[in-house]
Amino acid sequence: MSSIACPVGPPPFNQPTADITLRTADRVDFHVHTHILAQASPIFSGMFSLPQPPKEIHNPGTLPHRPTVDVTEDSKTLERLLRLCYPINKQGLGELDDIVPVLIAATKYEMEWPLSLLTNDLLAVAPKRPLKVWAVACQTGLEVVAHRAACAMRERATNTAQCLPVLEVLLREEGLPALDGVYAGDYYRLREFLRLTVTDMSFKLLLGSSWSPPSTFLSGFLSTLQPLSPARPITTPPSSAIPVRPLRKSLRVFTVPSTPAPDLVLKCPDGRQLRAHQLIVSLHSTPLKTKLEAAREEASADVASPTGSPTRVWSTSLPAIDVDLDSRTLSALLGVLYEGEERLPSDLSDLAALLLAAWKYAMSRVARVVEARWESEAAQSPLEAYFVASQHNLDSYATTAARKVLEKSLKGWYTTAMESSPALAYQRLLQYYQACAQSVNEDIRRVADRFQAAHPSGGWGVAVVDREIIPKYLRDLGSRIVVGGPVCRDKELALPELFRSSCVEGDYYGPHSSWPQQTKGYCHELVKAMLDIGSELRTSVPNAISQVKLDVA
């Protein structure tokens, strides 16, 4: 403990009867009573149920010894939280910026009564700042609050079609950091709630509960109670951290052949050790071969022989090298090394991890087969591929997947990869999608305007000709792309669709047909124009999309 005394918190957190001290991040001591904390928080109750060191007997007139525990909250947050636990007057919290840090702390310590009080405060603020309140509810697992905040967003819209534009306005007002700490899955459900007409609690906005205390929280506490020992901090993840929800498919465990016996141990950061053959590993990876040679060198030792000359004695244990891969990825990698692409997983997360592993350890052949499998799987599941690539910082792969996503409408399109991806990744995809839609719409309208200018109505003196049909078809198509996608409309821009659009209800000789009955020259010109349009748009639309850059930062 520091020899410099820290300032003490205000009453009642300065009483001599207190038996433990909580020290805040800004170095303020709060002397509190363990029996009150134990009643308010099962986390603290579990701590205090552990065997405690014997209390020191202090002389009258001297300050009693209290064990000190560092916490990550600042003094303002901790005081407000403790006041909610103690039987004293409570401080009213009317501003969201005051409520959030206290709520996060109450969630961290699982304090039911403070959580209920703070939930009421959040509900009161929801009409004023619905997006921020919804984000806080997502971080703390408060379904009721999330639902009320989403309803408050709806109430700002004049009709259902305006709900998503209201969300965009709120995002501009609050800024994209308002989505920090939120899952893409939660953001998807919010957008679906606003798009659809369901208004009751049957529509669940949150998938699961919020963050839970780390496993080291209890185990490290007893050592903090030792007299004169350095205080140990109680940690909590930053508000921007995204807790991972494991949703990956099970992976078939690979068993290394036992004949001949494996002669190498590969040690993973997660504590697991896998065995392999030195020859297989060395043939595929130069970096691992170098590490293996160093390990073999360390396994030997120079000792003196009975005659006094040095001799080399080899260790009987297998050489071991550290690999910077989790055991799941290493097992999959070994499967590919031994049995080839037949052992490749189909799960995109596993493929991304394998690809990074192959790059890390210069396994070019493995990288090629993994990339080929990724391309195949990503083509079938482009939305999942986008989120997985974003999680693994595979920017070029995320961009390719986002381009493939343009072939389908994003409305109602969901993948479980959203549940372990940040909402910001989803927002960036939405912005890219909309920017591409706008770019394609502008390109289609440019072609429609040029067509109309080149073929004005009445130019052929044939009354039955309606030269507005083609431009109107193109402009309507561009508008549909902007409103709901999909962006890629190759079929609708192809020649057969342009032919069909040139007449009403398939009647080539109807009263609004683009095809005159007498003027053959006009028909030839019209056909040529449509062929030119189809050919040009097949090139110009991809070019319009390529001008839009996906923000992967």
C-alpha cells in the first residue's frame, strides 16, 4: 500500500466502524461495511464468504487496519452507487451521463436494488435520448429499457416508413460512438423493430444478458486482504468492449497419427499442448522450422566427460515450441498439413483463423487452399463472410463480401455472426450499401435522360408510340434500388427486361406500346438503343459501385 494517505469519502463512508476500504481510480478511500455490501451484491457476498485472514488487534487511539481493495470506478460513480446501497437519502440522477457509469457499476456487481432504481431513471430519460438509452440497455441487458427506447424512436416518426429515417437522424445527433459497446445483432433487431409493425414485448430486442464478472474476480480477492499488501484492482472491461458470444460450429478434432510416434510438442497460449511430427511441420513452415532448430539446440547441454573433454548430452524429453495460435486453430491447421484440403472446415470463422495462421507461419500452400474454400463459402454466405472478415481485420475480404451483399436486399437478412460483431461494422455496411444504391440510381437516371433526349416524343410522327416507357422503367428501377435494394440488378437491366418494359402488360401492339405498327426504321433504332443501354449498363453499374469505398476502420 502507498505510504501517502488518500482522501476519504464523505459521510457515511468515513466511519471508524467500517471494516473494509474501497479505493477508487482517482485515489479516494471509501470506508464501508461488509455486511451492507454483502446484502446489496452477491459478488461481494461471495468474496466475504471466503476464508479471511485473522483481524489485527490495534491499540486504542490508533487507526484500525482495514483491508483495501482498488476498484476501477471513480469517486463520483462509487459514491452514487454506495448511496443506493446504504439506508440514507438517495441522490436523484436525471441526466443520462450521470446514470450510465453508475448503472454499469451496478451491473458489474449485480446489485439488484440499485439496478431497479437506475432502470426507472433510464426509462424517464428515454423519450429525450432514445438512441443512447437503447445502447446503454444493450450493454447492460435491460430488455424493458431497450423496448421503451425503441418505442420512443417510433413515436418521433409520423408513420412507419419514417422510423428508420428517424434512427438515421438520431445517429447524426449522437454520433457513431453511440453504437460503441453494442452488438450488430442488437442493432439489426432495433432496425427490424422500427421497420415492422410489431409494438408489444413479444419482439425481443436483446439476445442475452450483459457482461458478467471475470473468473479472476473472486480468486484474486483474498490476497488483497493481507495486511500491508499492495491493493489489487477489481477490473471491468471498457464500455467500448464487445463481449464475445460463442456461436461457432463444433470442429472435428484432428488426431495426429501415432505411427511413427510424434516427436514435437506445440504449446498454445490457452494452455493446451498438441503433438506433431517435426518433419511435417518443418516442410510446411520455415518460421516454425527455425523455432524447432532453436528448441533442439536448447534441449542439448555441454557437460564434462570423465576424461575432461566436453560431450553433448541430449534431453530425453521432446522438443517443445510455442505457437501463437489457439488450440482450435492449431488442431485445424495440423489436419490440413497431414490430410490436405479434405480437412478444411466449412465455418467461416475457422477459415479466417486458418488463413491468418497460414500467413503468420509462411504456409503458402495452406493459404492457397484456405483462400479457395473461403471464396466458395463466402459466395454462399456473403453477409456472414463480411462480419467474420471484419472481426479478423481481413479488410480486402470484407470489401469483397460487401460487394456480394449488394445482390440481395438487406431487409430481414440476418446471420449469427452479427452476435459477435460490433454494431459499427453493420452501420458501415449499411452506409456502403446505401451509397452504392445511390450511385447506381444516378447512373441509371443518366442513361434514361440521354435516351429520352435522343428519342423525343413525336419525332417519328407516329401517334401510337410512347417513348416515355423506357425512361420511366429505368427511373422507377433506380428508385426501387435506393429504397430497398438489391443494388445489383443485372437481370432487370438485361435486354429481355428492357424489351418487356417497352410495352404494357406484354402487349406489343397495345395503345401505350413503344413498338409502332408501321415504322420499321423506328423499331430498328429502338432495338439498337436498348441493346446499347444493356451493354453500357453492364459496365457502368459495376464502375459506379467501384467508386464507393467501404469504411473498414
